Amino acid sequence: DEIVNAFQKAITLRTKVISISHTVYISGLMFPLKELCKMAHEKGVLVVADSAHGIGMLDLNMKQLGVDFFASSPYKWLGAPTGIGLFYVRKEAQDKLWPTIASSGWDSRESARKYETLGQRADALVVALGEALDFQNAIGRERIERRIKALAGYLKKELKKIPGVKLHTSQDLYLSGGLTAFSVEGIEPEKMVNYLREKYNIVVRTIGNRRAGTYGVRVSTHIYVSFKHINMLLEGIKHLVRRT
């Protein structure tokens, strides 16, 4: 409610579009997209969602979310090749968006085919994207989301027990997914990243901005990560804390 209310207060008579990062790569925050869309539509405002990490991490239903425009990077959590993206346009919003690339024919304004003219494209990547979708569907998208959130939830719970650790990611399962960001007082994020890679063969990354207070380490807990891996990560962080 707090997030939705903040957006609602910011809307003016001039507001036409709300553009958000659905899955924030720095903090791991997931905006309440369904509630934001409902509020925005009641005020005649369109919603554009950049969800680079959403596809493959979350069990998403575009119709239920009600989002007007939705973009994602399937090479991330979906495991598709790089060089291909996904873009969704809600049927009721198609008349609001016209492509900048002209086709060779007379495309209907009523049809989504007007978005299919892309010039040259690598069709092999399209086929690979289909395979990635089939693979996840075989496992089950709901099952994947449950697994990812269970791993992330365990990681955040255990990180909070370590002295000096500051979580940058919400512990609310509805407002977070498989990205967990944190920092440790007195330990440089680069030092943690290098130590975990060299001593435990665990790959994490630095993230955020020092001046904004978001600089830290980010961990991604996909389905192939195990609780054993997370315990190894926690062991490494505890060891660094003891040495500091």
C-alpha cells in the first residue's frame, strides 16, 4: 500500500504513463505491479514495466497483472541465449503504440502483427527461446518461483544473524524474488566477491552505489542453487567477519 500510495500521490493531470522497473536489479525489490496497474488505470494512466529479471524467476500472468507494456530479458532467469528479448503489449493498449520500423505491406492497426517487422533477425535465437520456455514449463513456473523464493528467504534469514550485515532487499516474499543484496560493515564488497570466488568457487557480484548507500553484494538464487551452496556462502561471509 505504501508503494502504491506514493505513486498515486505523484500522479498529476499531466501524467500519461508510469514507467517502472518491475524487478529492481540493485535492491531486488519487486514492485506490486498488479496493484499499481489497477490504480493507474483508474486514473487513465498507462503502465510500462521493465522486468529484465522477471521472466523465468516469477510465475507471471500478463492478463492478471493488467500491465500495458512489459519488457524482459529472457537470457537472464529463463536461460535463453543473449541477443533476444520479450515485449508484451496489452490488447487494449495496442492502439497507443505504433512501431517505428515501417513494414513492406499495409498492416492492420487492429492487429499485433504491426509489431512483427524487425528487419533481419536471428531465427535460431527465436527457436532457442521456445526451447527455454518449454524447459521451464516442463518443470512448472509456479514450482520454479516457490523454489527461488525459498532459497532467497533462507539466505536473507541467515544473513540477518551475522553481525554487521545490512540487508538491502525486502524480506516480504511479495516484494522480493531471487535477488538478494546486502553489505557487511567494515568489509568492502569487492573483497567479499573475490574471496567467495577464490575460496568457495561461488560467483556473486558487486551492486549499487556507495554514495546512495546501496553499494554491496548481490546473490542470485536460481533453481539449480542448493541450500548447501547457500550455507557455503554464509560460511565464507562469517569467516570474513571473524577476520575483520
